[in-house]
Amino acid sequence: MAVAHPEAPTGAAAPRPRTRPVDSSASWPLRDRVGLALCWAAGLALCLICAAIVLFLTVKGLESLRLSWLVEHPTADLDQSKSGGFLDPIVGTFLLTAVGMVIAAPLGVAIAVWLTEYARPAWLARAVESGVEIVAGTPSIVLAIFGLIVFSNTALGFLSAPVEGASAFGRSFLIAGAMMALLALPLVIGSVREALHALPGHLREASYALGKTKATTIRKVLLPAIRPGIATGGALGTGRIIGDTAIVIVLLGGTLQIEGAGGLPILSTLRGTGQTLTSYVYNNSPAGEGNAPEKAYAAAFVLMLVIIALNWVVDRLAKGQEGITWIR
């Protein structure tokens, strides 16, 4: 027997769904409100510091920069303010960064994938994690001295310019790039591992359900899904390489112009010496010997533009690839 349900009276308002009251910080305990205020203050202070640095370099850089300096080679002179531009340091910056990231990017992605997806044997995984943490906390000057000791060995003389005597020169773009890769490696590994941990488990399960192996799942599912994370790690590593000075001064030779080491054109340049924008800024600053602070400001401004452009490109790439996954 059917039972008729009573109908709501005509014109009666429908019951409103219950909503949770808005959480206002005014109702928080005092210590929580103080903590929130300190967080706001720290964030605003960081923004103000960054804005001050950018504004200072922009003003001083535009006052000092001459466009001709971007295409002129530096020349040896007691007064660097009247001796050419900084084309070679610009080229050296990009060349050293490319060498470092060619080593650090694939190696960092491979280590991160192994630590996240395999981590066997366990003792080796713990040892690798400890090694990454040690490298991340080691000052760059220590890595530079270590690299100088290692690459001055005669057996590794083919990586740098030939010199007379029993030892190798131990300074070149290849050697400096190899040690720069150690600086970028922890950043790449950390970013890729974080991206892999953030992936939902059903991506792996769906791939396994289709009969894909673990290696195929990593190659065709996980790696395409974490392209923004890989790009972020690459940007962080690149910025770390571009901004370092100690390794450049110790392991790149510090010559004003890029000097090849003979042989094939590209290999000759990689085995040769030079400098980057960071070492150029240091040498021409009041702390250096160039005595050309206007060139230091101009080179620092160009360096800042390079880093900002790099971050913008990586941010666009990451946003364009966000959320894109597929199974082949």
C-alpha cells in the first residue's frame, strides 16, 4: 500500500543548507594571532628586501650601463673603466651554466626517481640521501678546493689546458662545470622527489592495471606528469650555478677573455679558461682589483635580468605543462 507524502505548503521557503561559520582570526587565541602577525611581517619584509635589491640594481645599472659593453671583449688595462666591455663574461656565464646543468639535470632526475620509486637496497638509499645532504651543506669554496686537488692529477690533464710539469692545470669550463653540478644536484633531486611524492597513487595503479612495467610507468607516466617539478629543479639549480663565485675564481682560471686550449673548436673552449658575470662583478667592485664600480653595477644589472628572465621562462613552462599526464 502506497503512502502519500505530504507536500510542502505553497509559497513556503525551502530550508537553507547549514553552512560552517567563517573562521575569523579575531576569535583565535592571542598566541595564534601573534604568530599570524609575525608570518605576515616576515613575508612583507622579504618582499621589501627583494624589491629594494631589484630597485637599487636597476637604478645603478641603468645609470652605468652602456649597450656597447654587451658586445665588446674585455681588455687588459690598469683602469678597467676604460677597457672594453663584458661580452666574454656573459658567454662564460651561459657556457658554465650549460655544462653544469647537462651533468646535474639527468643525474639529479635519475637519483630522485631511484630514491622515490625503488630505494633498494635500503642501506644504499640511506647512504645516498646522506651524501646529498652533505653536498647541499658544503660551502662552495670547499668544493672548489676539493675539485682543484682532484683535477690537478696528471691522469685528468685532458680536461684542462696542458701545462709543463708533473701536474695538470686543473682549471677549465669542464672542471668548473663538474663542480658546479654538485651545487645544483641537491636542488634538482629535492624538487623532483617532492613532485613524485605529490602524484596520486592511482596513476601508478592504472598503469600497472594496463600491464605496464615499473620502468615503463616511470618513463611514460610519472616523468611526463612531473615536468613542472623537473623544470623548477632545473631553474633552482641554474640559479645556484649562475650566482656562485668561489668555484669560478678557483677553477675557471679568471682570465679576462675566454682562452681555448687547442684542438677542436668546442672542445678547446671547454678545456680553456675564462670568467663569468659574478667574478667580473667581484673583480671590478671596490673589493676587487679592477677599480671600475660602474662596470660592476652594469654587469650585476645584466646578471639580474638573466635570472629574472630564466625564472619567467621556467614559470611559463611549468604552467603550460601543469596537470598534463598520459599513458602510452
